[in-house]
Amino acid sequence: MENNTETPAVRTNFIHELIDRDNASGRFQGRVHTRFPPEPNGYLHIGHATSIILNSGIAKHYGGKFNLRFDDTNPSKEEQEYVDSIIEDVRWLGGEFEDRLFFASDYFQRMYDWAVELIKKGKAYVCDLTPDQVREHRGAPGEPGKDSPYRNRSAEENLDLFERMRKGEFPDGSRTLRAKIDMAHPNLNMRDPVMYRILHAEHHRQGKKWCVYPMYDWAHGLEDSIEGITHSICTLEFEDHRPLYDWYLDQLGVYHPQQIEFARRTLGNTITSKRKLLELVKDGHVEGWDDPRMPTVSGLRRRGYTASSLRAFCDEVGISRVPGVSDIWVLENALRGELNRTAPRAMAVLRPLKVVLTNYPEDKSEEMEAVNNPEDASAGTRKVPFCREIYIERDDFMEVPAKKFFRMTPGQEVRLRAAYIVKCEKVVKDAAGAVTEVHCSYDPATRGGDAPDGRKIKGTIHWVSARHALPARVRLYDALFTVRDPEAVPEGHDYKENLNPSSLETLDGAMLEPSLKDAAPGSRFQFERLGYFFADPKDSRPGAPVFNRTVTLKDSWAKLEKKQ
């Protein structure tokens, strides 16, 4: 599992400061125990990755523990497929939960018993109001709510009704169990919140054992308490829920963790709504949850991102109490910095144009020595075959050159990477006037690419031997959306209107240097002058790799943002 690449030094943030104060005061006896509690109703995305990296990183920083716990309290949306994918993603990101894999559903009996305890204390009651009526009774900020007509049922009646709810005597939505707090509380979350609802649905772990299911606010603090969590780190939208988190634990008199909130930081040109990501999958806008254009962890992994680059990205953007949007180029640069140091080089021609070296012997071939990684001398060199006919990128030739075009053009010399200096002398076209072939002469005295007479050659291009080239499929990916905030659409419009029609280009005619024939699925390369590419772990086969472009060599977003 790829999660052991170098991790950046942890940057101190306000959460560290809170934990340091707790440790100094002796609270929690110096323990630090965090958790990541996803609901298994979809695949994890970049926002979840931030939380995993934060929580597991804090545990590691303090020599503490980290739990993975599934909040599987809503059987109508949860599937084992999502459970399996989340476990894989957390491990890949370096979340070391060891044997601490937990499920909220395993605590259902204890939660139920605690609910009974609150009923006996007069702190909870069964309510017959419909969901719409509950909302109407809740009131509005600055205005008190209205008591439910069922609020003063006796403990005995509530116990009887709650038990009958559990046995399945009542239909879905007909009754709820609510906490009895204060319908005039300034925090709407404290106005007799629902603790349990009736839902006749089969659970992926519990089967049909239960037909009453706990609400998240009720379950959250109890799960943390059961597991001995010290610092329950949540996103900022749970700040207004913290008084309820505390109230439940205080009323029960059980072990009480500390909830801490931090602000979400979204990524530009993406969405992270599970509902909308599921919609993209179901409607066929992408090929699945792991489509390399998706902001899911599995999609990023299949695109070729590394776990360490995601950790570097999270460290770069930091943790704050202020919500923000990170530009996608920040994420891409985190990967470029790593792959520039680690990815071996190779030559590939994505849109081939044939070049014939007219003065090179037809039956001759030779091997050129190319550097594997100029950033790492220990990576050594490789042999690249060369012959009379080669392929170059079509964009590297212009019959009528633009200003400052220093690549191949009639009458101009250009250097072939690690090979020879060549000069374009003839252009061959088809009946429609399109260039089909270029004829050049080569200088045999320039083997290796340097001119012994010291003449300066401004342009250097890559190439592939036509006789030895490996045909391959290459996919070029761009952002899934054309705008920074895809969900900011006028009324009556849909976020899908911002989908990028050019987010995927598939090239079936690419030509690669033959060394890539044995590229293992999941291996990474820098295709010289083109970007960083990843052998698709699903579609690559021995002798027939399929490459996904992970990221270009340079940040292309600055120009795009200027246009916008």
C-alpha cells in the first residue's frame, strides 16, 4: 500500500495549541486519541482526505491513537462497497488505525439503553408530530419554538411507546424520540432535537434487527465516549451542534471528549457534494467513482496522485477557523515537486508526425544513451533505439514558423534529445494540403545532441524511433468543471452546465519509446516536455500500458484565470 513516502513536517495550528494546553493541564491524562467517522454512503473525496490526514497526523504527532469508525446509522443510503472503498482510501492516505476499525451499528444496543435512561430521567419523550410539524414547532432564530403536545407524556408511556417503536409496530416517520431540552433555547439545535426515527430498512451489518435508528447528533458523542476519543475534530458546521454534543454526555454522566471545529477548505473547479458526485456517476458524466477527473480519493489515486503529495497539499493550505477555497494549482504543484525528484524520464509522442532522415542508412539502427532523471544522478541512464525514420510531436513542426518558434521548421536546425542535430529540408503533403511527412538531414558529428563546432542550436525536441515505437492509448485529463465555483449558478440553472466538455481527450495513436512496454500498472513517468503520466492500474496490461496524464509540467491555471 502506497502510503510510506516522505511526509512533510507537521505545521503547528490552533488545534495543536488546544491539545498542548490539555496535555499541560493533565486533561485526558496526556492521551491523544482521534478518529475519522465517515458515513458509508459514497466514496471519499479531497475534503475527507483533509480530515483523515489531519486526524491521523495529530495522533502520530503526539504518539497517540487514531480510529476509523463508520457512522452507519442510515441504512437506506449505505452499502458495503462504500465501506470497502473507504478502508482502502484511509490506509492509502496513511491513516494507521491498526485494529481500531469500528462501526456505530455495533453500539446500537448501548445507545438504545442510554436513550431509555434519558426517558426514565424525564429528559426524552416520544413525539407523534410529523417531520414538517416538528420544523414548524421549532420556531426561528430570535423567536421561541412551541412545545410538542406530546412533550409531557409520562416516563412510563414513553418507555412503552419507544419499546413498541423498536419492535416495529409503527410505520416509518410516524413517531420519533426527542430530547426534552428547551423550546426557547437561542440555539435551534437545542430545541428538543430528534434522537431516533423509525426506518424499516435492512442494515448492511445488522440486517433487520433494528427499525429505529439514531440521529447523528445523538450517536456522535456516544461513539466518541465509548471509544475513549480525546479530541473529536469536526468541520465548522458542527460548531452549533457542540452544545448538544455536550448536553447528551453530561446528562448521561459518561466519559466526555472535547469537540473541536475547523473550517472546510474546498478545492477550486470541483464539487464535493456526495449527492452530486453520485449524480455524475449515475448520469454517465464520468466513468465511475474512480474516474481520474473526480475529486474522490480513488479518482485522484487513479489519476496518479501520491498519498505524500496529498499530505504535502494539506500541509501547504493549513488548518484554520476561516473557510476558504484552494486553487487547484496548489494541489498540482504539490505533486509536481515530488514527481520531478522521483519520476524516471521517458520519451513519448502523443500526436505523431513522421520524420525521415534522408542521409541516414536505411538498414542502420543504434542506441542512444538518455538520462533517466536529471534530478537524481543515481537513477542512471537508459538505451533508446534510433533509426532512419522517427516520430516527433506534430506541434513541434511549423511550415511557416511563428515568431520565436525554435523547433522544427524548413531550413532550421533543431536538436533531437540525446541523439543528433537535424535540419528540415522538405515537406510532404497529402492532396488536401496537410503535412504528412517531413524530410530532414542529420549531422553524424553531433551524436548525443551537441555540435562539436560549437554552433548554437536553440530548439530541442523529443522523438521516438518509428521502427521500435510502442503504440499506446494515452488519456489527457483536464478539470471536470470550467469555473472555479461550479455550484454558483443563477436560479433556474444547473451546476452540470459548468461541466468541461474537454475534460478528457483519449489518444489511441500515441507512440512511446519501447522501454515503456513493460511499465507496471501504477508506475509513474515524466514524458519529456509533456507532463507526468501514470500507467492506469485498471486498464493497463502486460505489453500494452494505458497512460493517464496526471499533471502537466507547468502550471497552466494562471493563464486560464486571467482569461476568466
